[in-house]
Amino acid sequence: MKALCWQGKKDIRCEEVPDPIIEDPTDAIIRVTSTCICGSDLHLMNGFVPTMCLGDVLGHEPMGEVVEVGPEAQAKGLKVGDRVVVPFQMVCGECEQCRKGNYSVCQRTNRNADLAKAFFGDTTAGLFGYSHITGGYAGGQAEYMRVPFAATTVIKVPNDGPDERYLFLSDILPTGWQAAVQADIQPDDVVAIWGCGPVAQFAIMAARLLGARRVIAIDDVPERLEMARRQGAEILDRSQANVLQTLKEMTDGHGPEKCIDAVGIEAHGPTKVLELIDRVQSALKLETERPIALREAIMACKAAGTVSVPGVYGGMSNAFPMGALMNKGLTLRTGQTHVKRYADDLLRRIEEGEIDPTFVVTHTASLDRGPDMYKTFRDKQDGCVKVVLKP
């Protein structure tokens, strides 16, 4: 079958790889009908996430049709022909964390748990297509994929309607939703969101649905800012203004009550000097990322406010404003998204017409055009906000 494979930093190729097979009674094989390129995939492409190996199959936002089912998955109600979305994380449904709804830190699905503990201090869930820290599982930017723990992992969706109606339940829709939920939005709150990429667009949507008084979206890409404006956000073009000063002016001098960092590892700086320092320190292995948006969100946030972080970080960050975080009494909430915690509610909102996630799609292409679309998405060319691939 065809799949998009990581062959080194900035080297993504569409290659022929062996078809997946049932390896465990909990497995299912999915024929992928749609899959996406995520901003997190760009971190892999650009070499920010360690333990990638040559030939690893990428992708963690797929959906499709079940074509083969292991006996244990079948006994739990999964059957051939089911139309399913595959969340980016595998969940066993039985461990301590799954019972608490903390699905992104499932204790059983990461087959490289010892490696995760060495990096993070404890294991995370197994993730599709996202390095060997998270299990080294083949991803969904492929014609077929194996899904371990299938019955408790996949989300069954209706047979009618285009894939794009349900596809983003795999990651970015619940990720944007969790970002807003973690901010504990109140009716009088001003919510500022760093970044206007796909996750941020859903965080804007969620913040408004959850009752924020105002939403301010921060970016410097015109197409993304315009998409945010169409959702009802006030926009702040960081290329035209000092973000911290402008946010103070927009909020009576104190800053937004709630701040969301939807950028993560590869942020660009408010000043070229700060960004250059981060780039040099990353090159010297003194830090592993550029936490520019996170620093800014902490500094901007009103005292006693909340900073929510859906943006992905992978290692060590320097010049972290701990003094501002502590002395202002801020709450910092983070984490990979607990997709299954929100799936039923979001699916209901889609079915009832309250949410239409399809607005984020700007580009649709075949799988073999994937390497080119990675570059288009990375370089923000041709108005690219979200890419859907059709195997």
C-alpha cells in the first residue's frame, strides 16, 4: 500500500509499504478514506520530536471503513463495514487513567512506556504516527492502518455525510474544545488565543459557544486572521502591533482573563532578537523548542487568570516566566487531548447542526501529493489552513 513516510528532517516521501495485518485480538484494520496533515506533523517534519526512525508512517487524523476485526474487538461490538473516526491516541478503556477519563495518558497502550517514562517521568498513551516515545505505531496517512485496542479507541459515526463532517473528531476539533474547556470560561471573560491555525479556529469556535464575552485572535497570516474574523473574533495582527501592549489597551490595562497558546514548539517571536536566541539555543541543544507564544500568553494574562496550552511541546524550554506565573496567581492547564471524553458531545453537536467543522478545509489532495502538501502547509502558501488527503 501507499503511505507517507518520514525519511529524515524535512524529508517526507510517499512510498510502498507492507499492508497492515491483525497482530492482536484487539486489533482492527481500517481502509482509510480521508486523513489530514496536522500542525503537529510539521514538528516531526522539522525535526523537533526525538525518536523518529527512517520509514516511520506518519499521520494521526484519519477515518475510514473497518475491513477486518480481531476477535476481541468484534466481541466488544466492532464489525466489518463500520464507518469510524480514529482518534490520535489509543485507549484501553480499563486502566486507572481511562476510568477517570484521562485518555491521553492511558497506562496500557504505549508499548514503549519505559521510553516515555525516561523522557517525561511517566508514560503517555500510545499515539499513531508520532515517534517511538509514544509507541512507534504506524500512522494513518496511508491507504490502510492497524488500530490496536480498536473497540475502545475508534468513534463510530453515521454512514451519511461527507468525511469532512466527522474527520476532525480525530484530533483538532476536540483539541480546540478542550483548550476552551480548560480555560474555565465565564460570561465576562475576554479570551485571547495565540495562533489562528486549525486548532485555534476550533478554540475560537468553542470559546464563543462556551460563552466568552470577547475572543481576540492573534496571528500574522492574513488568511488565518480572516477565517478567525468570520467566526466573530477580534483579530490582532502581530506583524502590525506590539501584542502585549495592544492586549493591555484592549482590556482596560490588565490583560485577558483567559489566554490560550495554540501554537506550541515552533512559535515565531515578537522580536527577532528573542527568536534568534531561541534558535541558537535549540541548535546548541540548550533547549528543544521556541516557547515564544507561551511566554507571551503568561505575560499577557490578567492576574488570577488561566493559561490553557493545547500547543504541543516536547522537551525543555528556557527563559520561562515562572515569576509572572507565580506572582500573578495564574492557573496553567495543559495536556494532550482526551479525545473520547468529548467525542459523544461533539458528535451530537455536529448532528444537530450546532457545529459545522468543514469550514477549516482549504486544500484537498491525493495521498501521493502529500509530500508537496506538507511543504505548502508548512510555508503557509496558497492560503493553506487545513489539508485533507484522500488515499
